[in-house]
Amino acid sequence: MIETIPNLMPQIRDRFAHVDTCPFTGERIFFENAGGALTLKSVVDTSAKFAAIPDNQGRDNAASHALVDIIKTAKSDAADLFGVTGGQFFVGESGTELLFRVIRSAAMGAQDGGNIVGSTFEHPASRSAALHWAQHSDRPYLSVAHHNETGLVTADDYAAVVDAKTRVATILHSSPVTGMGVDVAAISAAIRAVAPECFIIVDGIQNAAHGAIDIESYDIDGYVVSPYKMFSRHGYGFAWVSDRLTALSHEQLLNGPKEAWEFGTRDTGSYATMSDVVSYLDWLGGHFSTSTDRRERLVTAGHAILAHETELTNAMIHGIGNLKGLAQIDGVEIIGGIDNPKRKGLVSFRIQGRPSSDIVTALNDRGIRTHTRKADHYSGGILNPLGWSDCVRVSVCHYNTLDEIRAFLTAMQDITA
Ligand SMILES: Cc1ncc(COP(=O)(O)O)c(C=O)c1O
């Protein structure tokens, strides 16, 4: 029988740590997934296991060989999850650090002259890196403006700004402030139509937990994620780079292998936890697909995840039964509009005349964890053009339930009564 996510919910939730209780505050509903998704219990076990192993990679002993094999397996697991056969994966300090490094490598290695293109839609991680390295590689930075009404940027917007001399371009896959996901393949095609040799780097950090990823179809050179936002844990970032980006001169150890991106001794446990994420999503996808191909099962899992999240955010916006949705509450405004087909598991809203932090506190008092986004250096790029000083961000994942949305809407009714 083909399952549904709600039917599988007890089994899904059982696989995650702290699913309904916080170790610091007790029982709570977790709608702060954009700040960090729940961690798989398998990831917790794997992390403890590898933290205790003293051996290093690259030695001629059985333990060392085992560690090298585990890293190799994790990279091949990631290739299935991210939908790519060429290029390579490597780990770094964080998603932000990897975006800086990959963008720096592209900016410093690309042919002289020309320009670097990015968008106001982006998180400061990629935008700051592109602006910094545009300046240091002596090229103008051209900015593509996003749309306030839809909380998005499109391929046409990029097409209007790129030119034949665009050497590097950056794209944000999904925004942690508006909640919308862009069409990466269309934006990349628009860039390559005029600048075929451009190095295209994508920030996939917010997007990674919210549906299938298919790097091969994007025709890009870099894709970066933060594993703690995709059911693994804190402490490292994970990047994919194309072979043509690797072929550029990039920072390496003197006389080391030219294709290497790793810096220093790797945490085998970090790689092993990516295998745990793939195993989990494969298990999930196996309930929606009879395919014998793992990639197909992973893609199916991604589609099921996004469909369930859409049901949750629709319920949050339009209500359930007698419970009013956010759109029916007086004074509520939602970033990107009410019915936005590009929404991926996240609703940011404000209530006119009420500080968002008060609403977040009132929700916290009722056991519901959300987050205030302020017009600061993280979210100002989205909030300032709207003239908003702040918003409440409610971010879900596929392990959240309609009952939790009911509890949220009941709390909102109370808070706004
Ligand atoms: C889209 C996006 N980019 C970059 C970051 C920064 O990620 P990290 O703090 O893991 O480096 C985040 C964090 O939430 C994000 O959502």
C-alpha cells in the first residue's frame, strides 16, 4: 500500500530527537525548523560513536581504512540525495563558511574583468561573500532586485541584469525569511544563455529539508547546505562543487592533490551522519514508491515532504474547521501573499500595531516555539523594502502535524482576542 505522511507520523516522529519536548523547557511544539530542524536519533548515535574513535584517515590499518570507506560511502549517498554524478562533496566549518570559500574560489579563479551578479533575495551568507569578492577581484557587483509582493526573484529578473561578461552569479534556492523557493534551473539557464562560462553558486541551506534536490538539472557549479537544517547536526557545512570549479586554481596544501577541497583532518562522523539522513529519507521514500532505485525513492520522499508541508502551511493560513487561519485574523499581513505556490514550509507574518517579539513570546508561553525576524543584517534585505521592522516566522517540517497547527491557531485566537 502507498502510504501518506500523516499515516506514517508515529513512525516518522519516533525517528527524531526532542520531537515534542525541549530539554530546557519541557513540552513544546517546534515551529522553528528554519533555525535548525530536528535531529535524527540515528545521527545522535552515529555522532557519539565517531566522537570516540581516535584513529585518523590515511593510515595503513583497519580502523583507518574503515573511516576512509565510510567517507566514500557518505559521498556516494550524498550524490543520490543531491541528484548529481560528477563533481565532488566536501565538508567545512558551516554553510556560511563554505559559501564564502566557494564564492571566493570562483571570484578569484574566474577570467579577469566582467562582473559578479547576485540578488537582494539572498541571505547575507552568499550576498556578503559575493560583494566582498567582487571588490577584491576588482569587478562590479550587479544586483538583481526581488519582488516584495511574491517574496521571490525570477529568471527574467536575472536575465535583465546578467551580461556576456558575468563571471560569477549567486542564487538563493529558498528564503528563510519569505519562505519561497525559486526555480534554480530556470535562473541558471537564463544566466548561461548570455554568459555560458559563468560560475553559478547556489545557497541551498534553507531549501535542503523541503523537497527533492536535483543538482544535475540545475547546471550549476556549487551547492551548499548546513546539515543541522536537514536532520543532521551542528558543527559542519556540506558543499558540492563542479569539476570545472575544481579545475580553477583554488587554495590547496603545497604540492597536495590539485582536485582536493578538504582542509585538514575530517570528522568522519559528520560524513557518516549524512548517510543517516539519506537512509532515513530512503526509508521514507520507500513508503511512497515501489521503485528499486534509491535516487527515485529519495525524490519521491522529497515530493511527499513538500506536499505535506504545503498542507500544513495552507492550514496555517486558511484555517482548519472552525479555527481561523492567519489570513482571517484582523491586522495580519503575510510576506509573499496568502496563496503563493512557491511557499516551502514557512510563513512569515506580522500583526499591524503589535511588535512581533510580543507574539513570539505569547506563543512561547503557550508552548509553541517560533522566531522573530528583525530588519537586521540577516533579514533586513527582505523586511526593509517592505517597510517592516520585524515579523514572526513560523517554520514547519514534514514531521509537524495538523494537530500542531490547530494548537498554533488556537493560541493565535487567544493572543489576538
Ligand atoms: C538560506 C540560508 N543561508 C545561509 C544560512 C546560514 O547558515 P549557517 O549559519 O549554517 O552557516 C542560513 C541559516 O539559516 C540560511 O537559511
